[in-house]
Amino acid sequence: MNNQGATVVISHHIADNKLNQYEEWLNEIGPLCRSAIGFVDWQIIRPIPDLTFIYTVIIRFDTLTNLKNWMESTTRKMLIEKIKPILKTEDTYHINSGLDFLFAPKPAGSKPPAKWKQFLITWSAIYPLSMLILILIVPVLSQVKVDGSPLITSLLISGVIVFLMVYLVMPNYTKLIRKWLYK
């Protein structure tokens, strides 16, 4: 289906000492991307200063069609050409629909997992993780005097859960249950 939303994960390896130029470029492309039809949101995972040089940009659109229209637009292509001189590698990205991006790479030739399987797996990972994070993070937040605002507490907890889900839990969890998931 085309109405389930779509996500693109873009990786850009930036040349040494060119991070400021890339940040300026993000300020140029950002408003154009946000004004594209169907744009939902984007997140930027920045490199660790003086240690890593890879930016990861996650962009969500309401439909796969709208996302592809942005990714293949002349505006984006022109801006990618503009930034190429400071990229160490090509502009690489992966497009997924729905929550498919949470799951480990599927076996060649297989379809994405059934939505009900994605639901069960995601729920079975988020529930214990959310309980564990509450137990571990809330005391830390009270020590640093952040516990007074439910909005900030919820923001931090949900951010930690999503980070762990995307980078740690789901890639490993789905590898363990790959046979069932892609059956």
C-alpha cells in the first residue's frame, strides 16, 4: 500500500574539516525538503566531533510516492551535486515503507514481513524496553532535576527507546526470529 508512510535513511560521509560546510548545506536543503508535498519529519544524527564523519539523515513522508518524488526531484539532485565535493563517498540511501526500516535486512527475494508480524515484534520489543527504561532513566532524571516536567521526561524516554529500537534492539531481535518473520 502507498498510504502507510515511507522513510528514507541517508548516509553522508563528510571529508575532514568540512562539517561546517555540510551544516550550511543542511540549512539550505532543510527548508526545501520540509516544504515538499507529503513531508512528515526528519531527524539528523550528527557525527561525534573529531571522531566520526558520517551524518545520518532520516526523513519521513506520508506516502512512498511523495518520498520518491522528493528523492528524485531536480531540486534535490541539484543540491546533491553541490555537496558532492565534500563527500568522501556517494550519496547513499535506503527507502522503506511503514516500519520496515526497523527490521534487519530481509533475505534476498523475500517480501517485507506481514504487518501483523511487524506489530507483534515491535510491541514485544517496546513493552519490556519501555518498562526497563522507566526503571533506569527516571531516577537519573530526578538526580539531574529534570523530573519536574512530564513533557521533557516523556521526550527523553521516548527518544532513548526509539534510539535503542532502531540501532540495537530491532536489528538483533529480527535476526533471531528471521525464519518466522519472513515465512
